[in-house]
Amino acid sequence: MSLFLTIRNIGLGICLGLAFVACGDSKDSESTAIEIEKLEKQAPQARDSHYVRELLGIEKETSIFYLLKGKVGGKEQIGYLLIEEHKPIAGIESDTEEIVIDSDDGEDSQPLPLYVYIVLPNVWNEELDHYEFLSIPIDSQKLFITKDEKGRLKISGEWKSELGSEFNNKDWEQKSRMKGKTFIFTQDDTMPLREVSFVNVKKTQSLENPTQEDLPISFNSSYTRPVILASKNPMLDSKALEKLNEQFAEGAKDTSELANKLALLTQKDFKKFQAEKYIVDTEYVNSYGVEFVDSRILSLQVFNYIYGGGAHGVYSTRMESYSLETGERLSNDIGDLLRLDGTNKDALLQILTQKLETPFYKELLFDEVLPLKALPHNFFITSQGIHFLWRLYEIAPYAAGEIDVMVGFEELKPFVNPNSPYAYLFGL
């Protein structure tokens, strides 16, 4: 569901929602193309993973999220950018999506090529069933990344995507409304939070198999966690920044410290696995991604996956939202967001039932689920509305995955608790 986790899973997280922004006119597009051409002449080498690593300080096993502002096809847009290592897919699949599990690289392995993901969180594409995005390797030579005189990241190119499979590429080519447009973005330095680093640590360990000596038992533990660097976010209150890192970065202040702390977590996981004396291969994944950010709130998606034998593993997603003013974690209790007295609850159940009665959803659900009798416990804040999320098996079989329905801010406004920290998103 995260803007970036989900896009990776179709070949990148994005279940958000709403308006299509029209293409720019030819003059706007032409001026954007001219600006891109000027930048490319200044530093033509800025299309290479090694150069971009050096330029942005991207270390091995780390990725960086940037908040952007700029133009696509000559029209103003905001953008979410993630630059990360492109890793092999371990091949854990469901019938509806591919779950990415990072490979375990040795200490002496070379840094992997970098991939770029850009999401337009204000441009919902109904045919793609999520926001407009591109996903492309830096070494494809189709993007240009540099810094301006203020040290801000700049990224430009043509809106194209390479999703890793012929099927996904063809689907994107047919449905993207931004395809072929020129774009240019600059890191938004007017926001308190403009950059978030992510660290991935994965440890694979083995135990003797008491039943098959020649076939050891494998245990994999993987963590991807964010850390906010003070040097990259000078407008963010220092006390708020410290509190944020205490809550999701194990108190780390930089990527090296976070990597060490995550390595300790993998060791604890393995000791627990040893103590419980499992005799099946086991895998555990805990991964964070940015879902939404503005001047007040950072909303993260937390993805958990566990496999302990059987036909398939089990995964779940949940929201963690934080105040950028105080660093406090915000409630993810639906009862704190919405006023759910008898009348309101019934009306909201009716709205969600109507959305689930469309052919796209209805064929996925268990029989007799509709009309809904209870609200889901899980929801996500996005740029266009609230996503209600039903976990695996709540209203549909495993093969259908988690069921996600978006309701726009305006439609939900009558239900909103005016004292909720999210009320401003609804114009309250």
C-alpha cells in the first residue's frame, strides 16, 4: 500500500486516490525540455549509478526519499522520489502481487545499481489503479540527476518506466497518462521534512536440521527502517526530530548507527528462533515506507511478512503517523478520526458497501460479506483521502490480498472528528 512498497510489488507503494491533472500545453513542455537540455550539458555524466551515489551520498544498503516540486508536461506537480538499490526478487508470490524480499549480500559485495521511483501523489490514474508513477534504473541513461547551486537535488527526463517484466511494462505503456512527457523536479526546501534515509539490514543464518543433517534450517530476518538526518532537514525542530528517530529508528542519529541497531535486532530474532526450536525454514520482514508527508504530518506504512512453513507466508500493513511539529505519534484508531455514533457508523458502512459492490471488488470477496456489518480497523492517510484497509482473510481469501478502498476527504467530511489531528486535511 505504501507509495513505494506497492510499486515494487507490481514490478513499486501506492494506493492513494483521485484527480487526473491534464497535460501541459506545448509552450510549457517546450520550456521544460529546454531547461532539461541545459542541465544535461552541464553534467552529462549524471546518468550513472556510481556518479549519483557519490553526488547524493547513498551508501550500500541504504535508500533515500525526497520531497519534490516541479513540472511534468509543463504543469506544476509535487513528487515523491525514492532512490534505492535494485535487488533481486526472492520469488515469494501471491496470486495478485509479488512481495519483494531483499537478497542477503555479503560484506564484500559491490554496491548494486540504483533504481529511481517517482510518484505524483496528487494524480490518481484509475486505469492503473494508483497514482501516476515511473520506475526506472538510473543506468538506463534516461534520467538526469544533479544538484543546483543551493545543493538541492534536481532530477529530469522523459516520463518512462521499466517495471522488470514485459506484462507490467505493457500495462503501464497503455495506461499511463503522463507517458512521454518531459519532467523536471527540484527538492522542496520549503518544507520541514524534505529528505528521509532508509537502512536495510538482512541476516541469513542456519541451524542443524535434526531430521535431515544434509539440509540445514534457514532463518532470514530483514529490517528496513527510516532515519531522519538533522543535516538534511534544517527546518525540522530538533526536539521533534529526536523524538521521531526514537520511535522508528531505535534512537539512531545516522544511517551507520541505525544499521548497527538493526543488526542487533536480527541477532535477537535468531536467538528467539533457536530457543523455539523450529524445524522449518523461516523468514521475517519488517519494512517501512513513506505514504504521505506535508508540512504537519509524516505518515509511514509498516509492512510485516512472516513465513514459517506451509504454502505461503502471511503479511500485513499498518499506518504509523507522526506530528512533524512535536514528533509525537498520532492515533491510528478509526474512532479518533471519525465520529462513529449509530447513525454515522451506518452511513459510513453504506458508503463502503457501495464501493465494494463494484465488479472489481465484488468478485474478490467472500460470499455474504456485503452489506458490511463492521468497519475495518486499519486506515491510511493519503494526499487525496482516507484508505480503508481489510487485512488478509477479513473479507476476502488470501489470493485477493488485503482489500483497500479509498474515500475522498469531501465525502468523509461529515464524519470527521474536528479534534482529530487529521481534521485540517478535510478543511476543518
